[in-house]
Amino acid sequence: GESVGLHLPTLSVQEGDNSIINCAYSNSASDYFIWYKQESGKGPQFIIDIRSNMDKRQGQRVTVLLNKTVKHLSLQIAATQPGDSAVYFCAEGQGGGKLIFGQGTELSVKP
Amino acid sequence: GAVVSQHPSWVICKSGTSVKIECRSLDFQATTMFWYRQFPKQSLMLMATSNEGSKATYEQGVEKDKFLINHASLTLSTLTVTSAHPEDSSFYICSASRVSYEQYFGPGTRLTVT
């Protein structure tokens, strides 16, 4: 069936470096995507979203890029901090307001 | 704003018993609530979608008689795991939504069945 997947299950970066987390999706009809951060033992926390009529959206220290041609989504975190250590999920909007989550990438920030 | 709570945050129960998990939207009215299950080191898997006053819609493969969902009001949904077994041990997360795709997640409930 349709799914949203990630290329990298784990990512380790040095504090202060930029992080890039990738996500591939398979439903070309999807028009809404969200990135979530999940810390251990907690629920997902909204980071940033993007609609399919955009290819880039920026927030505070984060940027989401959408490439519809290759059905690829990425999350860039600038100047990564230890507090950014968590699992990051992309999610794809489906009918009825449902979200389908990708596999997740565990980001580890080394001080 | 947009705070969602879950109760309990963790529960241990014996095999064969039932467990109820509550999900509340504290400062808004949620037209739709969603229930997810998450195993360690895995993603969130949508179990069901519930709208206030109507029957929940379950995802394929989710047993509706085992995972009973009640959405009695615009601020409360409950998930009851009936006749729980060790394989039901998981992290259960709810979310509440007032507009399409905008989901606010609860902190999760850790269920351990012994």
C-alpha cells in the first residue's frame, strides 16, 4: 500500500552543525506534509508543515523542502543543539484528516 | 492552547483484563480524535478515527471488538483494550483535531500486560 518512508534510521551530528533528515513518500496525490519531533516517552510535537503547492517553507531554525518530482521531503535543522536530539517523523495527509507516519529518524547531537 | 491529555500515563495489567485509556482536549473542542499505537523503535500506526457521537472507523487489521473506542463528547475519547494480552503491550497515543490535518497529540500511555 501507500507508505511514507525515511532513508536514514539514525543520524549523528556535532552540536552546531546543520542536520538534514530525509523522507520519501509514495502517494503523488498527497497535498500536505508535516514534520514531527518525538522525545522519548512523549507524544509527537509539531515542527513544521508544507502544502504541495510550495517547495520550501522556513521556520525558526528549521526548513522543509518538498520535491514533488521525486516525491521527496526533507527537514533541515540549522545549528543543531543537544535539545534537538529526538526521533523525527514525516507524516503525509490522507483523506478524512488522517496522517500516515513515516518510519522515523533518530537524531543524536554530540556536544 | 491546544493541549491534549491522556490518562493514565502508564498502566500495568494482568493478561485477560481490560484497560481503559482516556484522551481529553483540555482547551478546545475536537471534532475528531485519533488513536495510534507505537511499538519500541517504530513509527506511529493509526488504529482508528473517531468523531463525536458516531462509531469509530478502524484501520485495516485493527480488531474493533478488542479495541473499543468511545467518543462521548467533543473533549473526551476513550480507548478500552479488552482481554489484554502481552502482545498488546505498547505505547498508545491519541490526538485531537478541530480542523483537517491539524492534530494535537497527547503525551501517550504506556501499557504493559503481564
